[in-house]
Amino acid sequence: MTHSIWGYDPAAGHIAGTDLVGYKVEATDGHIGKVDKHADDAGSSYLVVDLGVWIFGRHVLLPAGTVRRIDLDEQKIHVALTQEQIRESPEFDRERHVGDVDYHELVGGYYQSHRS
């Protein structure tokens, strides 16, 4: 994968403008949560995932480049990460996740180092 961590892989099946809120998120080893928010901004596309059953009230920011495949029929998003990699990701910062370059570098760096 050579695309930016903040952009969807062209093979993932992402269609710009599709509302992904409520889609289930599947890690490589099972269900991890559901999409609470998403953005398709050029160079800064992401999903905010509610981990729900794993850690009550915890959310994570997943750069679009972690998405392996989007199943529109089943409303599922498959990501190229394990449940543990997602659970151990940097804390989601509701105040900094939009427009904060340092925060994006922190999160992007974490997921870049876990790319398969």
C-alpha cells in the first residue's frame, strides 16, 4: 500500500458521500465497534469508531487508509488491524481530531507502523 494513511485505498470500495455512520467495524480478528462519525476530506479522511462493548464510552480515530474493504450491502467496514491494535491506539481526542497537525501525525504514525 502506497496511498496516504489519511486516504481510502482505491480498492476498498469507498464511495464519496456514502453515510457510514452506524456501519459495523470488523478487525482482522472480529467485530470491534461501529462508526460514530466519519469525514471524506481530501488528505484527512477518517472514521470515529465507538468501541462500545470493548471499553464503554471509548472511541478511536481510524484513518481511512486502515480500511481494507467496505461492504455496502451488509453495512460493514473491514479494517487491516487486529482488535488489540485498535484497542491500544492513541486516545481519541474530540477537541483535536479535526485540524490538529500534531495529533494527526501521532495517530497516523501509530497506524502507519501497524500497516500490513
